[in-house]
Amino acid sequence: MTGLLAMFRRLEGPQTVGRGPAFWGLFALVLAAALAYPLFSDGYTVGNTVYFFVWVFIALSLCLIWGYGGSLSFGQTAFFGIAGYGYGIFTINFGSAYGFTLLALVMAVGIAALFAVLLGYFMFFGRIAGVFLGIVTLAVTLMLERFMAQTAGPEWRIGSARLNGFNGMSAMPPLTIPWPGEPIVLFADIGLYYLVLGLLVLVYLALRILMNSSFGNVIVAIRENPERAEMLGYDIRKYQLITFVIGAALAGLSGVLYTVWGQYITPSSMGMTAAALPLIWVAVGGRSDLTSTVIGTLVVLAAFQALTIYGSQYALVFMGVLLVLTVLIAPNGLVLGVMNWLGRIAARLTQRAG
Amino acid sequence: MSLLELRKLNKHFGGLHVTNSVDLTLQAGEIHCLIGPNGAGKSTLFRLILGEHHPGSGDILFAGENITALKSFARIHRGLSVKFQVPGVFKGLSVRQNLEIALQSRHRGEELEAEIDRLLTFLGLESEQAQVAGNLSHGQKQWLEIGMAVSLKPRLLLLDEPTAGMSPEETYMTGEMVQRLNADGMTVLAIEHDMAFVRQVAHRVTVLHLGQVFAQGSIDEIVADERVAAIYLGQAHA
């Protein structure tokens, strides 16, 4: 019981912005609004919101590895793609009966994590760091994209699942929950919305607890000064690997949910543009804070979609400009900058009141 | 009893012999100072002891165990600890968090908080605890890092120029801190250029020159040694 209490106390701490009744009150308000929102909206818009939420997981994965851990991974999309394709291959072969789609989700995320164990082992135990880590991870995701793009021929199949080259894989069954009477199929509207929202809240809170724990302390210590961290007796390679694997699992979760949402996955989801975009969301939001990352990602995604109406090329140029502006004006992130500013004002007000 | 023993330690980068067959024995409980002109190989010797560099040949024995092949973190677990030449604090984190990271593997919960408070008092950094470590003065950063190194309760503390950039008063206070730690049973090996500090604390002094042990003895013996004066002290006194 005291262990549980200590865990919840870690929801607040030096590694995460936001504390006290004001913050959690606002959090509850936003959550209540998110829960009520589908009641006042149509299926298409709700489905579109699910699409936004899906990307937040890969953004959080980058926030963890890059923002907190200090290792820039350019290849989170590799895990996204592996898990997405993995889900497709499992469910096209074995269908959706007996709740298998849920098992497929877990297994697909597991495969992405396993791949990260292998890749991460060679990188971190080989002491690859800094810009080289970015180069290796980018190369991996681009290689996977190239490979999947040439699997158009009928010989490229796993069981009954055709890989379909550049066109990608489609028509995999959506997530299905077995239920007495009739199974509940989570199509990309209200059903999937509540599942993804639930996962998002769970992951967000769990990451807050993790980053404010002693594990999180070591992760930021490695970012600040890896040599000093090692000379305090921490095997930093192990900590980096674990962080990398957790991040890969989150990126994989993003990939599965994306595949489930649109019932398709293509090689371009692992391509250059796809790999670069999460970096922009996270950098603009504030990579070293979970809340800033979530808000930043949702805002930038919505802006991006609104701009795409006028042409996706312009939207991409805008993304580039946004990144440059962030680096120049608020290198730690625009949302984080605003939140810190609000925090200072709140502190001043409470000081005056007290 | 010898705590640290370096046997014929060699390290070369290409054709440059940075340490050349260094033999050095540290007795448990002593404060030993390592001096020598720039480029003598002092910092490289530290990196060899810590496992950041690996010797071309030779052995490192710590408390009787051969640790030559061990990784750095494993050597720390055996009872080594270090303060680097350039203060290696976690600049973006608060002073308190710096100490928490150093202490958290030994203490938990309220005991951890109490231990952090105790260390803050020892270092005289209570009022700076909420500050970001990067904003501390140079001397305060040095103390904070010494505090982190000491918090591991090491058997051997390595100090690479602990008083660099400090005023004479700060240097003297650091010397007193080192003596207090030594009185509690900590063996200390310090690289130092400040002769006042060496005179204040050193039981024994080793002079390193061109990667080799050049002379060894008490500070008075070293100062009296004309050969040493010629390579090192002579320049300092000139």
C-alpha cells in the first residue's frame, strides 16, 4: 500500500512540468472534455481525432529517448512500421476471432521491442552516441522502407498475407473485443477513440511516474553528463538500452494503432518524411517534457492537416519553417516555453496571495 | 596494506608514450599527491585507474584484486570514486537532484532526503539546493562534484585538480575537507598544481615526468630534490 502511494507521488517531480491541484484540476477538466467530446461530434471527426492521438505515442517515444535520454533517434518510424506490418501479418493470417486482434497488438509491439533490443545492444554496447546514433537509426528505417517497397511480387507473402510492395498492406481486421452475443468491433470512430484515449492517459501517467523515479533520474543524468553518470557507478549502456526499448515499444504501439485505424500500412510510413515529422512535433512542443510533447504534437498535427487542404507540399515547407523558428526562438520548445512562463506567473500569484 | 597498486603500466597513443612502465603503490589511509609538469601523464594515469582508457600492458590491483579488465562502473562498485578536472556536475539539474542521483542507489525514501540534507550541510550548499547546478560558481561546482564523489563512500577517492580556479581561502577549505574525509578512513590520490594544497594535505608525493615516475617522497624531500626543481618546481619558483 505504501509502495503504491509512493508510486503515485512520483506523478509529480523535477522531471515533469505541472504539479499541485491547479495542474491536476486542469488535467481532469481536459480529460472530462475528451471523454464527453464524441457525444457532441460526428463519427468522421471523432475518427480524425483518433488519427491525431495515434501519433502521440511515437512522439512520446521520441520525447523519452531524445528529450530525456539525450540520444537522438531518427528511426522511431522503423519500430512503427515493424509493428504495423506485424499486426497486419498476424491478423490477416489468423483472423479476429477469440480476441486474437488484441493478442496480435501485443505481439506486434513485442516484435518491435525485440528488434530494438538487438539494434540497441549493438549501438549502446558498441558505444555509439551523438550524431552517429541518429545516422544509424535513420539508415535502419530507410532500409526497411526500401526493402518493403520492393515486395510487390506474389512471392513476397507470409502465410496468406501479401506484403504488396509500395502499395502496402491493407484490409487487416480492426481490433475486436470478444463479447457474449456479438463481439465488439472497434472501427475508427467512437469505439477506437475510447480505447486509444484510455491508452494515451495510461501511457502518459506511467511515463510521468517512470521519469520521476530513480530510473528517470539516471536517464537525465546520462543526458547531462554520461561520463559522470558512469563514474557514479551506473552501467549507462543498460539504462540507455532499456529506455530505447521502451521507446521502441511506444513507437510500435503507434504503428499498430495507425494500422488498425486506417486498416492499411505502407512502406512510406518508414520513409524520410515520416521519420522527420515526429522530430518536428517533439522539438516544437518541448522534447524534455511529456506534457509539452503531447500538446505540441496535437497542435502541430492539427495545423498540418489544416494546411494540407492548400497542398501537402506547402504544409511540409511550413513544418520546416516552424522547426527553424523553434530552434531560433525557443530551442527547448515553444509549448514548454509557454508552460514555464505560465508556471512562473502562477508561482508569483500564489506568493502574493500567501 | 596497499590499497592500489599499479604495475608496469603502459599506455601509448601512436608513438607517444603517455605513461611508460609506471609503478605506483598507495597505502590504505594515506593522502597521496601526484604532481608533474603539463603533459606528464597524470590525467591519463587517472583514466587508466578508472577504466576510461585501457593500458597497452601492465596491471592495476585494487585491494588485492586485479581490476585491469573491469568496466568503469564495476570499478566504482569496488570502491573507487573520482572528481574530474573539469567539474562534471549535471548542469541542467538542481543541486539537490545532483546529490540525489549520486545517493539514490544507497538510500531510499526519507533516509535519502536526510542524507541529501546532511551532504548539503557538509558542502555548505544548503541555500543553493534548488538552483540549477550550471549556475553555481566554479568553486561551488567543484565542491558539489566532490560531494557527489564522496557520497559513494569510496575507499579510494581520486581528485583531479580539486582546487583549480579556487581562491587561497577556498583552497585551504578544500584541504580541510580532504583531511576530514581522510580522518574518516578514506584514501586519497590527488593531482594538484597548487603547492600550498600539497603541503597542507599530502603524506606522500609522487612526481610524474614524461610518463614515468620521476621521484617520490615527502613534500620536503621532493622540494629539496634538485632534479625535481629543475623539471618542475624550478620553473614555478622562477
